[in-house]
Amino acid sequence: MISDKGLQTFVHSRSSQLAWKQKHPSQEKPVLATSLIPYSELLALRERLGKPNILFPQTPLPPGMLNILANDPIIKKLEYSFHSFSMEPQSIIFIKEIIRSFKPRTILELGSGISTVILSDYLRSIHQGTSEDLNYVTVDQSAEYLNETRKMLQKADLENFVRCVEAPITSYKIEDKALSCYDLREDLLHPALQGCKPELIIIDGPVGGGPTGLPFARMLTAPLLKSLSSPGTIIVMDDAFRDTEIEIMRCFFHFFF
């Protein structure tokens, strides 16, 4: 990334400048016990339906769906109530299934909140007895959100396990355009991840696509982290049925991967 009057020039082909540890690939081939919609079918469905954000839910979750995590030990301990900025329970359950199936040891989450607490606790629980080299790092541009997450982590006895990183929003220059994203500098993430490349990246930030978000704020998240990822790293994006995220995924596949 090259400084240019307050902008950073995005360089897709940059190589890592620091020494990163890398997990040896597993010989196992786990399969998720869930149904996935192929991206090509999602695009075709979106085009057929026509209306803006037609696939993205516009109404609050009904109580029954909000309660599917009611028995989670973290929810019980914190007496937490989901709100509009929380990752939805079904998304958290889906990511727990990924963690259970693929057993990553290092997770990087963009965005912080109740998902950070539940998923980091679950990561630690499935690696009982071998937790010394586990890493869970959460990144957020908001000091306020990070402080709220730290309070929940403390109540859940996870404050010494999860590392919180404040990464301000910065602008990146791509040819003649400017896009906003977290400042995901390698020298900021390397110590937080203890030099371990993430095997699971959860994209739930920056806040983007909604009325209070930055347009296409997640466009550069995966490309910026590509050189810091292991072969086979799993990338999960929340709000994936929103039009902006659908377009972001299209750009991921077409331009960056």
C-alpha cells in the first residue's frame, strides 16, 4: 500500500513482509452438515427477482428464531438480548458448525460483539486440552463497540483468550477510485495473531450496505487479508444476501481470487 494524499494504493500482488506460522493441511475432508447455495444460483435468483435487496430480510427475527441460542452457555451467563446490530443466531450456529467440522486453531473476525464471545468460547471448547496455540482475534473500527465486547468477554472469562484490535477506517486507492475499509496493516495483525495465519476469517465489518454503513466497505477485506491467509482458509461473510455483499462476492471471485 502506497501513501497518496491520504489514500493508500491497494496492491493486490503484495507479498507478506513478516514471518507467519502456517498449519499443516489436514488429510481429512470434513463436510458441513448444512445446505449451501452455489453462488451462481444466488446471482441468477437475484437477477430474476429484480427488486433492490429482495433477498435481504426486511423484518425483525421472530421470537422463535431469536431463541434458538437460548441454551448457549454464553447467552445464559450474559443474559444477552439480540438487537439489530447483533449477528443473527442462525449465522452464529452456521459458523459454529464450520468450527466444529474444520477445527481451525486461529480465527480472525472483522467486527465484534456477541458473536465474538460465543464463537471464541466454542473454539476453546472443541480444542479442550490443546488450547495453548489457539488464537481468536477480533477487529473493529469502533472503540465503543470493542469496549462493550471486552466487558462481555470479561463476564465470560474470555478476556485473556480473545485479542481485540482497534483498526480505524482508511481509504484505499484502486486506479481512479477510492474505497474505505479497515486499516488492515500486517504489522498490526501479526502480533495480535501471534504470527499464526488465520484458517477462518469472519467478515462482519466494517458496517456496510445498510443506511448507516459505508458503501462497499467490505470490498477490500478479503483481498487485503489474502497474503496473510493459509491455503484453504475459509472466509465467511455475514449479511451475504444483501445487494452490496452479493456484488462484493462477485468482485472477490472475478478480480481477486
